[in-house]
Amino acid sequence: MAAIDGTAARNAERRFYGLAALVAALIAFAGFARTYYLKGAFGSPALPGLVHLHGIVMTAWIVLFAVQASLVAARRVDLHRKLGIAGAALAALVVIVGAATAIEGARRGVSPGPPPLVFLAIPLGVILVYGALVAAAIANRRRPDWHKRLMLLGAISVLTPAIARIPIDALHAGGIVAFLGVTDLLAIACIAWDTARNRRLHPAFAWGGIFLVLWQAGTLAVAQSAAWQPVARWLVG
């Protein structure tokens, strides 16, 4: 009976991570449908080549994240590990291309509201916290319980730009704080489910969740500080 219960628990967990990957993909699509995926249907303006590259790299990573979760659910851990090498390389590209795109956007004066040099700290903060969480997940790849939780937090952390583009007036009324808040709510929902199921808060979720929230708060503080302005000007050249 205990073995049956253990198998059922593992299956439930695999389904959960598969569902989380699907939700992440849907949020990414919903956020960027008008400006990227379905831009022809919405008559959106043409995008620079770097933005297209960023879209391709991010889409590839989201798809790979979903595929990796599906492979674990299908008990193909061997293939999951082989694809992990490509995943690590792709994650590095996400950070490099994402940072370059954010800087170029500030150079072109692109911003959802705050002055571009002020806003630049936000996408850079998002991409750096993503990089840190995914790097920690890769470093813990031989500890599956840590690896999968840190990777999930990394996937959630990078959804903030997509959330910011979902056309919901109430969400946009809250501005950047609301966008980051929704990101945190997604993380909290996953942590709460995992904690309730296992009857304990896993250290990976505890430390990773604290890191995510503190990094976001720090990013907001940096964006509004006088010290950030010369750094931002230097970055945009």
C-alpha cells in the first residue's frame, strides 16, 4: 500500500510540473501575442532584428522547459538529462540576448511608463534573477528535488515581461509593482501546493522564493536611486 501511495504521489508531482510548464507557456503567449506571435493580425509595428532574436531564444527556452517537464512525466529522465546540456546553453543565451535587448530598448527610448533609463533596471533585474535561479538549478542537477524547484522558480521569474503585456486594465493600473506582484503570486501558488502536498516547506522553495522577492524589491530600489542613472547612461552608451 505504501508503494502504491508513493507512486501516486510521484505521478501527481509530475503532473503538477507539467501543468506549471503549460501555464508558463500560455502566459508567455498571452503576453506577447499582440506584439510578437500574432503581430500580423493586430497590425503591430515591425520589430528590430535583436527583438526578433530575443523572441526566438525566449520561445525556445519556454518550449524546452515544457518538453523537459513532459519527459520527466513520461519517465524519460535519460533524455531529459541529455537535453539539459542544450538547456544550459539556451539559458545562457536568454541572459545575454535578454540583457542586450533591454539595453537596446532603453537606447531607443522604449518604456511602459517610467523614463527609459529608470525602467532599464527592471528588465535587467528580471533577467539576472532568472539567470541566478537557473544557474543554481543547474548546479543542483544531481539533487532532483532542488533542481526541479529552482528551475520552476526560474521559469516563473522570467514571466514578468509577459505579464506586463497582458491587456488587463486593472493589472496595468498597478504598474510595475503589480506585474512583479503577479509573478510572486504564481511562485507562492506553486510553493503553497508543494508545501501542502509534502507537509513541509522545501529549502529550495524557501531560499529561492526569498531570493526572488528580495531581488525584486532591490531592483525597484535601484531603479529609483540616483546612483543608477550614471550606470544606466553608461550601459546605453
